[in-house]
Amino acid sequence: MTKGNPLTEFFATPGYGPWLRENLHYSQALRIGDRVEISGQGGWDDDINFPADLEDEIVRAFDNVERTLATAGAGWPDVVSVNSYHVPTAPDTIGDDHTRVMVEQFRKRMGDRAPIWTQIGVPALGVPGMRVEIRVTAVIESA
């Protein structure tokens, strides 16, 4: 965690976050009051390696979002907005294989809560071999 403004805290996800902070000079999460913003999370492991299977990569990206939210005191039940970026697997759409797994994970992790979601197809992402990246905003509801 690093601080600047007393109301602002930046966080690095345990595992891969310190390496990304040191080598690429960015934080994984930002908390301002009850609002948490995270940088895009890929389906990487702590060494920034990706599984061969697309479904496994998407599930791991969801796991990494969860890990990153937790560093700032939030979780999937707090998520209000999702932007997902996908390297398409179909010529005229992102591909049902991406969308199916995304929807399954939303239902598994948030139940009936349905955030706003923008799904974007892109030609490439920040790491070679990366096929999905998920960025969320969370609002931590007061107890």
C-alpha cells in the first residue's frame, strides 16, 4: 500500500503486484473513501504466465480481480461496473466462448447482483498471449 492524498490509497496485489509496480510502474488498486478502482487483471499466475485453455484464463482473471479487490477491502459483492477486454475468437464478435464464461463467473461470484458491463474486443492486450483483461469499479457499502 502507498499513500499520497490522505484519502487515497494505492495497493499492489500480493504475488505479482510488487513486480508490476517495480517494473511497469503502476498499482493494481486504488481506494478513495468507499470507492475502489482496479487496473485490468489478466488470467496470469504470479509469474505472469497464462494457462493454455481460454476458460481457465478467464476464471483466473476473475480470481485475480478478487485478490486485487481484497487488497483494498472490497470483494465481488461490491462491484458496480465491469469493463472486459477480449482478443476475439470469432470473425464478427468477441465469441461465445468468452461471453459464456464471463456470465458464468458473474453469476457464481455475484449471485443476483448484476453490475453494468462493457465488453470490448481488441486486437491485442498488454502481455503476449493474453486473451482477456478485466477491470472493475467497486463501491463498499457501509455496514
